[in-house]
Amino acid sequence: MKRTTQVLVLAGLGMASGFTFAAPGYVSNNTGTMTRTGYGDCLHTNRWSIPNAIAECDPEIVAQRDGINVAAVEVVVQTEKPIHLEADTLFGFDSAKLTGDGKALLDDLLQNLTAATLKEEKIQVRGYTDRIGDDEYNLRLSKRRAAAVRDYLVSKGVVPTFIEMEGFGEADPIVDCKGVRGARLIDCLAPNRRAEIEISAMEVVDTDVKEETKPIPMKEPAK
């Protein structure tokens, strides 16, 4: 059987609250119900593997693993619920310089990356601002912030060609805060000031053959 897997791993704040891991490799809520994507797929953690598959979430994989004769299928799996890194944590106001807290968040992300086993990996870094200010200025700021995240990952050993970076300015807002003004508006629009980091991989696996994996590529240390 061939399995096509798309893995999405985004790091941010507050992810652990309200989530548990009742079945190894799966995310569930506080009541024990499996957490699912908008397509109905169970969410996997980055520790999920074929031996951990359960019939409730991955019946085709379980059937193949346990030797049941089933037709070949493609399975799309999302491993983590997407969340965002708020720019107010990563950067100072109107700045593209990473804060100490921002660097600590990226260090946590890197620690998870080096433990991952993906194929054809790619990191996408996307920067966004709120709607306050000039459109062109906000677009430039979002690009500088995305570049700062990329440069920090590279400085920690991630291969530069592994990273795609883009800034979108005030596009794709999470909140609109209609009717809010002044200092309250700045606070209200905080979710729109964000950086998104997405790690994805497309993987085709023949489960009749031992699955081979490789770590995310890191640059060789200087000698």
C-alpha cells in the first residue's frame, strides 16, 4: 500500500492547553475525544508512527499493518493543529529584531525539528502585520520580520535552501476589531501581527518495505 502523508507542524503559544494524548501519537481533547481537522482526519503528534495507528482514526493503515487484504489507498494526515506565533512576542513594536522570548520560541521549534523524520522537507515562513499604518510600509515590515525568522533558523544550522520566506503585510487578518479605537484597537489587532512557520513534507511509502527516514537537513558545523 502506498501512503501519501502531508505533515504540518506549526509552533506557537498556548498549544498544550485543552489537549491531551490519550492514544500514543494522537491528539485528543480534555474529554478524551479525538481532535480532528476540518476534513475529519485525526490529528497526529510528531511522534506518530504506523505501529501506533488505531482503527478509529486510520482504518486503512491498521488493516494493511495487520495483514488484512484491502485495496491500496492514499491517506492524508495532519500532525498538529495549526497555530501562530504572535509578532508581539517575537518582535518589539514596529521592529523586525527578534526579542529574547522570540528566540526562545524558535529554539523550541528547532529542538522539535531536529527530532523529526520527514522526507522532501520544506519550511515556509510567512509574516503578517495589522492594518494600522501605510500599506506599503506594513508589507515591507512583514517581509523583514519573515526574513528575521528565516535568518535566525539559518544561524542555528538549518539549510537555507530548506526555507521559503514571504511577507503579506496586512493580508489575511484573523480579527477585524470593527468599532474599536485607540490603544484598545492595537491590543485587539494583536492576533493579526504574527509569523507563521509551516513544516511540510510529501511522503509516499510502500508499507511492505521497511520505511526509511532521515532527519531534517542541518549544516555541518565548522571545523
